[in-house]
Amino acid sequence: MDSLTTDPVAAVLGRLYQEAARADRPLMESFRNRQVALEELLKAEAKDYRALYRTYADNFLNVSADFGRFLYMCARARKAKRIVEFGTSFGISTIHLACALRDGGGGHLIGSELEPTKARRAQANLNDAGLADLVEIRIGDALETLKDSIDGDVDLLFLDGAFSLYLPVLKLLEPHLSNGAVVIGDNALQQSGGYLDYVRNPGNGYLSLPLPFAAGRGNEFTIVTR
């Protein structure tokens, strides 16, 4: 069963991708000189990541439809029952992951979103998609919201928030990652806090490589081997 392609999920995702294209077009155009934009973004993150991402309160900054389906497939293949997502935004990736839980027989997704207005919109979108009962969105800094009450093994971790927090969030959740758990870093950049060096070192208990699609975005696929 694949409920991604049937309503209400398909209709909600179709609407959200249209809204995202309109909302993010000016921002994406401003990032045409990607290297300059990236350097400025990382400097702003280092200064105050909370303030920086609150300036993107109206932007989706979402995964593509292909990447969303990849997330769904990873969760289904792993037979995930507990998923953690760092960076919920308006809930596009959350819908894909929650849909995998539903189609796989159920489970629990814990999301963390810094911006309250985004979390409320994501909750409404999950309600529209009929997936809200599978998802808990925690509002605030992920270093605080994901510190406690994970309540079991995590089968899949999706990192899609402030780049400089990928490694701290991963280390925070390491005690909960099941053997064979999947960790996916969206836009996991070499410049951002040592995350790639850490997961690519087998001595740390991971096997990792860059994804061959979405070239240039730095998407990283990792599994827990300890």
C-alpha cells in the first residue's frame, strides 16, 4: 500500500508544493550565487541560529517530491516505528515520513520546530492529510526539545534544520539510535560543524556516503553499525 499517491495525502502534498514554490521563489533567486549565499548563511548561523531561522518564518525550505518519496521509501524499508525529525517547517517531509509509518502499520514521529507559526501550520497540514495521530511536534530549540522523552529506539533520524546543529543533535540522540537505524542529513555540508567527518569515520559507529541524486545539495545517507 502506498497512500502517498491517494487522497487526502496526495491532495495536501500537491497544494503544499504549489504554496512552497510561490513562497520560496524570491529566496531561491537570492541564492543564485550559491557559494556566497552559503558563506553568509553559515556566518549568520554561527552568530545566532535562532534569530536567523526566524527570518525564514514564511519560507517552506522543503524537500523535493523525489526526496520526499526517498524518505518514505527509507522509512518503509527500515520498517520504522519511531522517527525523529529535526526541522519540521510546514510539514512536507513530515507528511512523507508519517505516511510511511501509517502504511507500515503505525508508529510515532517526533518532530522539532523552532518557529511556533510553522509548527501550527504543520499541525494543520497533518490534520488535513489524516496523519496527525502519528506525529508529535515539539516547539523550540531541538537541543532542548529532543533532550528528553524519546521513549524508545529511533529507527530513522532526519536532519533538516540549522546546519551547525546536525552533529549536536545527532550526538544528543545517539543513545536512542537502534542498530541499523537510518540517518539522513539534508544539505549536510562539509563546512557545517564537522558532521560529515564524524559520520564518515567508521570508528564512530556509522557507515555513510553522499546521495548520488540531488547533486550539489550535500545530502548524506548514513546507517548505524554499532
